[in-house]
Amino acid sequence: MRTVFCRKYQDELPGLDRAPFPGPAGHDIYENVSAKAWDEWLAHQKRLINEKHLELFDPNTRTYLQEQMILFFKNDDFDKASGYTAEKPES
């Protein structure tokens, strides 16, 4: 199993099987983001798209989501879906 030092979790974790999209940004994610963090980003991105009624064909939406993705992986202040509260793990 391939591992990476995950930028989000600052730990060695299982990595993606392949780059999530072509180009330098996709390669950077492949090399520096764990599969766990990527899956969490996809779920968060879906919440943002749904709550903010974003149109994926709009170039401004794609730019916004790319900026949010960078913030998310760096643990910077990224936009949250206002009505969402994370599930608490069962004890």
C-alpha cells in the first residue's frame, strides 16, 4: 500500500491510487494528500455545492472550489456549510 505524508493530517497515511485530475495540482494532491483527506474533501465539496447552489459549469465556481480545496488541505480557514454539523463517532 502506498503511503504519503498527508498535508492535512501531518501524518503518514495511505495515499491515493492515482492523481485525482491531470496537471500539477493533481500531481501535488497525489504526492501530499491522503486518501482519507481526499474523501473528506469530496464530501465537503458536495456540501458546499449543494448549500450554496453552485453551478459547476461557471468558471467562478471552479475557481472558488479550487481555493477552498487548498485551504481545506492546509487546515486554513475554509468555508463551512452553515447547516452542517459533523457526526460524532460512536463510543
